[in-house]
Amino acid sequence: MATGDVVLGENQYGKAECRLVRVDREGSTGSTSGKHRITDLTVTSQLRGDFAACHTDGDNSQVVATDTQKNTVYAFARDGIGAPEELLLRLAEHFTTGFPWVDGGRWEAQQHSWDRIEVGGEPHDHSFVRTGRETRTTLVQRDGDEVFVLAGLRDLTVLKSTGSEFAGFPRDRYTTLPETDDRILATDVTAWWRYAELPPGSDGSNGFDATYAAVRDLLLETFADLHSLALQQTIFAMGKAVLEAFPGIAEVRLSCPNNHHFLVDLAPFGLDNPGEVFLAADRPYGLIQATVQREGEAREPRAWATVAGFA
Amino acid sequence: MATGDVVLGENQYGKAECRLVRVDREGSTGSTSGKHRITDLTVTSQLRGDFAACHTDGDNSQVVATDTQKNTVYAFARDGIGAPEELLLRLAEHFTTGFPWVDGGRWEAQQHSWDRIEVGGEPHDHSFVRTGRETRTTLVQRDGDEVFVLAGLRDLTVLKSTGSEFAGFPRDRYTTLPETDDRILATDVTAWWRYAELPPGSDGSNGFDATYAAVRDLLLETFADLHSLALQQTIFAMGKAVLEAFPGIAEVRLSCPNNHHFLVDLAPFGLDNPGEVFLAADRPYGLIQATVQREGEAREPRAWATVAGFA
Amino acid sequence: MATGDVVLGENQYGKAECRLVRVDREGSTGSTSGKHRITDLTVTSQLRGDFAACHTDGDNSQVVATDTQKNTVYAFARDGIGAPEELLLRLAEHFTTGFPWVDGGRWEAQQHSWDRIEVGGEPHDHSFVRTGRETRTTLVQRDGDEVFVLAGLRDLTVLKSTGSEFAGFPRDRYTTLPETDDRILATDVTAWWRYAELPPGSDGSNGFDATYAAVRDLLLETFADLHSLALQQTIFAMGKAVLEAFPGIAEVRLSCPNNHHFLVDLAPFGLDNPGEVFLAADRPYGLIQATVQREGEAREPRAWATVAGFA
Amino acid sequence: MATGDVVLGENQYGKAECRLVRVDREGSTGSTSGKHRITDLTVTSQLRGDFAACHTDGDNSQVVATDTQKNTVYAFARDGIGAPEELLLRLAEHFTTGFPWVDGGRWEAQQHSWDRIEVGGEPHDHSFVRTGRETRTTLVQRDGDEVFVLAGLRDLTVLKSTGSEFAGFPRDRYTTLPETDDRILATDVTAWWRYAELPPGSDGSNGFDATYAAVRDLLLETFADLHSLALQQTIFAMGKAVLEAFPGIAEVRLSCPNNHHFLVDLAPFGLDNPGEVFLAADRPYGLIQATVQREGEAREPRAWATVAGFA
């Protein structure tokens, strides 16, 4: 115990949460007419490599300033963004090839979605309203020449008002929960999937965007369709549906709170409550987390190294 | 100064943020098949009246417990909710007529909206996804027999990527802002409107619900359509559109941050930036607040007494 | 109904949440040695006056840009800050006298407190740690030549583990709460007080700072000392203590959630629970709000016009 | 690609954020007099083991309900808590030995600190005020008979108003940041340390509590004392100081945003700004993360498996 010298272990640094909005204008450059498209991202860039001298001696000669990383994010957006995964891949390439001592890093983005405002039944050219609660997420990690791409979403809040049971669980001294054959099931889905193979057409961004949209729909449909005996069963089915539909996706990780809705006991007031009035609780909440993967396929711990929270 | 005895002034108390979800089941009671409808509210109930003895002496004989107020919210939901305004009006009636010393109060609700999940192109019977960022808000205040009803929304986030200018403002020693004839205009709309007359059909809830939906759309359309010379002009136009369309609405109050999007200076990197790459700033932000009302019509300060923040 | 023309009512606009940190350096200007003092504020400036043309026609010729207001906040900090009330009073004077059409406004600040880090038992000269959960708040409103000054705090979280009862309340059909003669009482105090007379020495900032510190301590001591029969009784006593100690304070408003701590029923596990194990609940919570004032003294609604939330 | 069957990978489930407050009463049980002590925790319990049948078939026969886990947390608190690490170790032992198919899990707690309110210069027996911004954190993970204990803190917000430089960094096409020999350095420290050996006296809780307090002070002192050439240098020094002082601690991980404070350019207003007036920015922010460890000592990836965010 306490034998070795104190040394630097794994480390990374960069600029977090660069808020970037890009406007793509149809027609001539700078045009205020025509149809606009907006891309709204929060981008984080972090570098890994040989930064020991900075930590031990305050020698910054190899420290690409976090301010420089931020500038690079905005400058790269000038050439267009495409899918968020594509911007991150370009940033990863730039930093790992541009500075000999940078041999990897992590680049992350959240995409915030906007719909067009409808005016007179027609989508407006340049006016938008933020929609949806979920946020699209992307994480690119690079270790030398190896590149790992995760995509996902968070805060996709769903609820089914029936079609969910919970029974047959073991009972011990501390068990008071009654069994139920009909309850509300509600959760906020956080999902990450790993691309073993980049989606077809991803050079033109359609691959990542189209896959994202399809996975999101599949998660929703599976949640809706499955008669659920446990939230575990539901999230495994969600992950399985994604893997079966997308051969290029190697694994899916899901983290889902069980947002409890308790049937209110109205009997003291002389009222019944046939599954109608519920109290939506805040805390504590169940928390169910699982990885769904392909048998025999290699894990890639480096892809998941900095992903928060679960197994 | 400091002459009079210390006395109790205005006061109110109750239970805040009761999280209430009601499931309406088509067909037989307790049915798990058929189409479900969910209503998701956060309800606050607060009473006013003669509560001086509690404050000065700890005499609780007239203090309707906040726990009782909560129970009443859930019990009343048993009979159906309708529009959130209708539930609040029933609660107001109950408390002010049921306890002689309660002569008023405030009842507030936020409604959280859900869409049906689509499966195979069809809306699912009992599976839902939270949509939209905005929250519908309702406030009923009662003073004796007088009832005031406000409705509104908050966190309706909108952006236009062109069609907004800001110029012609005065310049003093501290002015550095350049004029612009093309900028991004972005805000999170908070709006409240006061019903001088309850909307037609409001006994069956369609009035409040239909009016809410129509006002929301009108706010969005006006934001989109107006070529904006100032955010002040935009919000006045939004309020005006509502008053012109709904004669039963007496006044509209709007509170809108100016969520600044700064054009990034890419010149140091040898790049131009023809209105394409923006930094979305957090703080500080502009904050524009206005009341739009009808000339000659009486104000109703009691309707607005506890509404946060602006003029 | 719906007769008059649509007109602009009350309105205000400005820059919100300017994050300002000032370093006061002892000794020579720009000195890095010697003892430093930091003042950490979040400042909002909003103007009122004749801004109708901007709202109705987009005419900005009288619109002091929110960016200019922000610049002014930082420029004024160059001359020193003093108590936050003093900075706000200077800003109010500047804007209402500098622009003929500006006849009032509201200026608000939160102050975030820092302690010196102790090194070897000695407070460090220029290293600080954020302390406390509460935030000091200040609001100056001006209407022509009349100036209203509020001071306060929020998020002062307190708890007493005994010395609190709740009993004797009325019971109706919806009442299930048992009476208790010993409970946990916990709240997050929000308080505002109005200075009818500025505190002595306030020209040198000691008045406001000293009064703030004394009021905060008095609120805490009263909370601790009073054997509470209801949270209403506690907050009235807190306000009363302040008014009795400070003749220059005309009224106090308090808004206090009742942060429920429920005794956990351990009987199903064969355990008793003699007031030891509690579940701290999130929502719903009680919400108790009261004004404590001096009999016969005039109310000043303009001082409270934009203060959120309560009576 | 896409060859293997879809199978369950790593998974865990449980109850998150059980809000638990325990009152320790001096003297006779249930006593309302005498000195009280409160322990305020947010506890999460998650189990790992053979839960495949639940995921694939909805078979709950081995699923210890999350409600049961919650009940167990509260029941165990009945016997006293001690240090939060000790409660978690007891929970880990209970679940992994009580259910044959549970072979591991993670148990996490945050501790919220309270000070006694002072009345007349004396600490009150049973009245408390929440203090400090930082939260003490604890994580116990168990894999069969192997137990890993992490302790830490988050949101320890510190600032030094001088004694910080940043210069000598490489300049490329995207670098615009000027060098500085005097800046504000501010951060919110998140730290985790791993106990290779439980602290002496930890059976009576003094070990964990005393170590926590000493590490916290050491982090603060090191931050204050070091003349910083880079935030990286500061956090390495902080970790190093901990390892040198505590031979039972094997490694320290730190994650620290660089909360930028920009000197405001007052020149346009005809004012200088000799290091006095700063704008505290929100986003983006630097993010510096590092592990400080002992040379030659084994890593324990299972200890860190679910710790959010960094290398």
C-alpha cells in the first residue's frame, strides 16, 4: 500500500457545451428569402494524449487551448454540419492528425430539434418551434486510428395507461408491494447504440439521420406494442428490436427510470377508483438499465468509457 | 415610522404541485381495452380568509389542512376533470362555500401534453409520448363571489432565422451594439390571458380547450408572420392578434426573453460568415414584457395579484 | 365586451441576469498581492416609460438597447459596488435622469456569497469557497422620483427535528391527516422586506450589509426558538421579530414551503420507529405565505408590483 | 456483422434516490429534549446477478422488487446509519448474501450537510440550517466477494482572484486566446477517491467521516496555495496531496470545469479595468479531468464502472 510514486493516470480536457446554431439558406448565400434549415447543437470537444508535463509542471507547450477547440468547432461549422456524427468525426480527425501528441479524444453533441411553424396550414420558410422533449445525442471517441461512434437519445418520455403488469416477484421480510395485473408504466428513455459499421449513406448525412429517426420510432413502437410483465422485459425488447432491424448496430444500452404512478386510495372519501386517478411520484423511482448485444461479438469498452451511469 | 402594532397582512396557504394523472377509459369502467385518454396536471390549491389566529396564536381550528386540500384535488378528479380551468373552478367553489371563513383563494394548474404513439401509422389506444416543450397554465382566483380566470402557456420556444431587424435605437456613452437589418430572433414565450367572459361551450370543456389551442396557434403564426423591427413589436402584435380574435379575452400579458444568437466572427480564421454560424448565448438575455389590453376597459388587479414577474 | 381599441398597457424591458464579479484589491491598483475582496452579483435592469411607438410601430428611437443597459451595469461596477442595493440605486438614478422618456424601472440583484478558504488556520488572501445555500436578493423599483427598496433572501433551508406540532385543525369528508404533537418542520425560507427608511450608514454600504446580516440571523433564531404549532405561526413570528428590531423596515413577506418529512412505517418489518427514520418528500408540499406589517401604515403596491408569487 | 443471437449483456436495476433523514436523539428513546443529530441522505440501491429470465420472458421470480430495496434502505436506517459508506456496505452485504442469484450491485449515497443554528451564540439542540454547496458522495460496488468503496464530493465551488496564469500554449490557425499572467481561476470540484484500504476506525464511522473532512480541507488548501500555471496543474496537485496524505487511498479522480471569468473591456466607455470587473460566463466552459494514481498499482475498473463522465 502507498508504495509507488504519484503519477498521472487517464486524463482528458477540452471545451464543453459550445452552443452552435447553423442556418442553411436555400438559394444565394446570405439570402433572407427562400427556405431555411437550422441545426442546433451543443458540442463538447476533449483531447487525450501526452499532457503529463502540463499536469506535473504547468508546461502548456502541448496544451491546445480549450478556447482553440471551441474556435475550431465554430470554424468547422462554416463548411456545413450534416449529421452531428459527421461533424464530430471531422473534429476527431482534425485534432488527432493535426497535433502529434494528441492521440485520441472524445467529441460529443446533443441535437435540439425544431419543427417549422405552420401558418395557414403551410410550413413557414424560416420560423421554427422547438418540439419534442427528447434530445438526440452523439458521442465519437478515438484512440489512435480507431474510431468509435455512439448515437442515442435521452428524455424520451413515454407512458402506457394499461398493458403493464408486475407480479410473481419474491417476497421477503421487507416486501410489502402488492402484485398488480394492471398498472401505468411510464419512463424517460435514455438509449445509446454503437455503430459497428457506419450506416449506409452516412457520407451524405442521410445515413445517421435516417437511422436515428428509425431507431427512435422503433423504440416507441416496441414500448407501445409489448404487453409488459416488467420494465426489464420492455427495455430488452426495445433493444432487441433495434438490433434485429439494424445489422450495423452492435449493441444497445438503455437506462429507464420507472416513473411510478400510484393509484390513489379514495376509499376514505367514500369513492372507488377503478384505475382512474393516479398520483405521479417524483422520488424514489425505479431505475432499470440493461445492455442488449449480439452473442459472441466483442465488447468495445473504449467506446463506452465515458458514458455515464450504467453497466 | 415604526409606530403601529405588528399585524398580519395578506396571506394564503395550501398544497402546491399535486401531481395528478387521470385515465379516461372508453367503454366499461376499468376497461383495459378500448381507447384511453390521459390528463396530466400539476395542481396547487391555496386558501385565503380569516386565518389570523393561526398566525398569531397557533390556533388551527380554522386551518383546512393542506393535506385535506390535496385529498380534495384527487377526490374531485374522480368525477372527471374536463379542462383544467373547470377543475379549478370546482375546487374554488368547494372551498369558498364549504368553509365560512374561507372567502377566497388561488388555484393553479399546469397541464403536460401527451401525443399518442403511432404504431404502423395508427395512433395507439393507450400508449403515449410527451410532446412539445410548452406547458399549458391556468390560474383561478376567487375573492368572495368574484372569480377571475387566467389561462396561458410557458416555455413555447420559437426562433426565426431571418425577418428580424434591430436599428434606430439611441446611442449614448455606453452604447456599443451595432445596428442590424438581419438577425436571428429567438424566445421562450410565456403568455397569460384573462377571460372577461368564459369561452362558449366551456361547461363541456371544449371552450377552454379549443380557445387554448387557437390562442397557441395564433401566437405562433403571428411570431412567424411579422417582419420584426423589435421583439417589443412582435409581442405586442401577438397580444393584439389574440384580443382581436377573442372578444371574451380582456387582456394578454407576455414575457419573452430575447435569447441572443451572436454571429460568430470567423475572420481570424480566414473565413467569412454570411449569416450562417451562430453562438447561442445563455446569459445575460434581453427580457421584454408587455400587457396588451382594450382601451377603456377596467383592469382587474385581483386577477393578476400573484402572477409572477412583470408589470 | 371587446369594445375598445387594442392598446399597450404596462410594460418594461431590459437585460436580465448580467453575471458580474468585482475584485477589490487592497493596496496599489492591479495589485496581485494583498488581501482581495470579491463581490459576486447577478444583475437585472429593466426600464419603464414611453415605449409605445416601439410596440406599435417598431420605432426604436427611444429604446435604450438592452445591450446598453448591460454595458452600463459593468461600467458602473468600475467605480465600486458597495452593497447591492447601492449599485441598483445608482443604476435607477442614471436611467431615470439620463433619458427623459424613462420614468421608472426595476433593478434587481442576487448576491452569491463566498468565504475565504482557510489555509493552516488562516483565511487566505485571494482564495474563496462558495458557502451557504441562501442567496441574498435586492429589488429597487422607481416610479418618477419615488424609489422603493426591497431586500431579501431565498433558499435559506432550515429544519427542526422536534419542537413542532400540528393539531386542532378542522376535519371534513376529505380529511385523513392525523394530529401530531411532534414532527419535523423543514422549509426553504424566501423573505422580502421593504425599507421605509434606508438603514443608517447606507451611504457607505454598511447599513444595507449589516441589516441583511442581522435580519438573516433573526430569521434563523426565531425559527429555532419558537415551539411551533403551525408553520403559519412560525413565519408570522419571524416577520414580527424583524419588524420589532428594525423600525426602518415597514413590512416583511415570507413564502415558505412545508417540506414534509414523513415518519416511515416500519411495523411491517417488525420494527418500531420512535421518531427516528423519515422519508423526505418532494411533491406535493405545503406552501405558506404571509405578509407581516405595521397597523395603520400605508401599503406600497408599487414596491411589490413585480415580486413573484404571493399575496 | 449482425451474426450472433441477441442476448442480454450487463444490467442492473433498483431504486434510485430514496430520500432518508434520520434523527439521533440523545438520552431516552423518542426524547424531544436533549441534543439531536440528523443524517440526511439520498440513497440508491441497484442489484446485479441472474436476471436474464425477467428481461427475456418477463419472469419476475428472481426480481427483488425495487420497492423491497427501498423498504430495506429505510429498515436498515432504524439500526443507525453511521458514515454513509457503512450503510451502503451493510446493504451490499444484505443483498448479495440474502439472495443466491444476486452476485453484486451498486449502492450510492449523497449526504447533505446541516449546521446547527446559533441562538445567542450557542448552537441549538435541534434546529439546523443547510450549509455549504458541496455534496458528499459515496459509491459501493460489489462483485461477488469483492467490495469497492469510492468516496467523493461534488459542487465544491472555489475561486481565486489572482495567482493563476495561462501562457505558453501552442498557437494554430484557430488560436485567438491571448496569454495571461493574471486571471481569475474558478471551478466546481467533483472528486472521487478509491479506498484500497478502509480508513482506520471505520467500523465506528469515524474513519470515513474523518477522512472525508480531511480530504475536503486538503483539496481546498491545495487549490488556494498553488500558484497555478494551468487548471490541469492545480487538479493534479490536489490529487497528489490526497494520495500523499492518505496511504489507504489508491487513486483520485477529479473533474473540474473552468468557469471562465472574462475581464470586461471598458475602454469603449473611456474606462480602464485593472483586473477589477469581470463577466462570469455560463457556457461554454473548459472541462479538465484527470486521474492521479500510484505508479505500478493495479487499476480497478470495476470500482469505477458506473461513475459518470471521465477517463
